[in-house]
Amino acid sequence: MWFVTLSRLNRAHHHVLGELEALGLWSDSMAEVQVWLQPFAIGCFGWQDYGSSGDIHIPAVATPRILAKFGFNEGCSLRQLLRHEWAHALAHHHHDLVANRDFRQAFDGSHDCGRAVRSYCPTRHISPYASTQPMEDFAENFMHFVKHRGVPPAKWRNRHIERRWAFIRNLPNLFN
Ligand SMILES: [Zn+2]
């Protein structure tokens, strides 16, 4: 479908919350995050107010979703979108877990550096978008990690992706 309704968003949201809980990637402070259905967005499928409210916003109508409908770019399921945005929400509420050396070693740079640290490499980066900056690298890996319950499909079994997934796998041990 080319637009998002409140009932579809609620269903996807409920599903992803269950996944996060099952994987131990959920905390009381993340429960403060509100997920909003917005009317319209031009340049993105959704966004998260990193560093301000922490909330997640999903537009009912988004130009990339319309373009994907007609085959002009890749689509993104609502669940995948929410998993990606929840990675940003986790980083927002648990900044100490990503502002450290373990993160920099796993994702080739500091979480908040705001720029690409290495050009796109299909072995190292789980998607082209992951190469845009370390926080997106984290969110893209987190999205697939949650979808695949922490077990990487064969195509991603290499030392770069496994280093990133090991970082995510360890996060539940660090929540306090
Ligand atoms: Zn993102």
C-alpha cells in the first residue's frame, strides 16, 4: 500500500515492540517514546527526534513510498522502518551505550560524527544507507538484527557485519 493508516501503524508498532522485548532491547525509558502518524513527508519514510523529544514520526504519505510503489526506488516495510527508528530512539535514551570505544570499533566511527567515515562497501555495509554515517550504520544493522532475531543470514556472515551484530547482541547486558 502506498499510504500508512493508523491501524496499520498500530499493528506494526505492536509487533516490533514484542520483538524488542523478546530480544531484551527494551527499557523503561524507551517506553517514554511516542510514535506519531504524520500527514506527509517529502524526503524520507519516517524520522526520529534524536537529541530532542526522542519521538518517532511516520508519515501517512511519503514521497519515497509513492516512488517505490512505481518501482523508482526500494520500498521499506513499516516494520523495518520502525525497527530502524527504534535504533535511534535507543541511542537517544541510552547515549552512553553508543558514545564509547566499543561502538567506534564496531561501526568504524563515533555515533554522532554526522558524516560518512568509509565509502560504501557491500561487505562492510549492510546497505548503502548504512555507509552514510555511523548512526545510520547502527540503525540499519539494528533493523536487520531485530528482524532476523540476532542470527545473520548467510549473505551477511563476515567479520564486519558480525562485529556490528555482536555489539547489538551485547546491549541488553548494559541496560541498567
Ligand atoms: Zn536513520
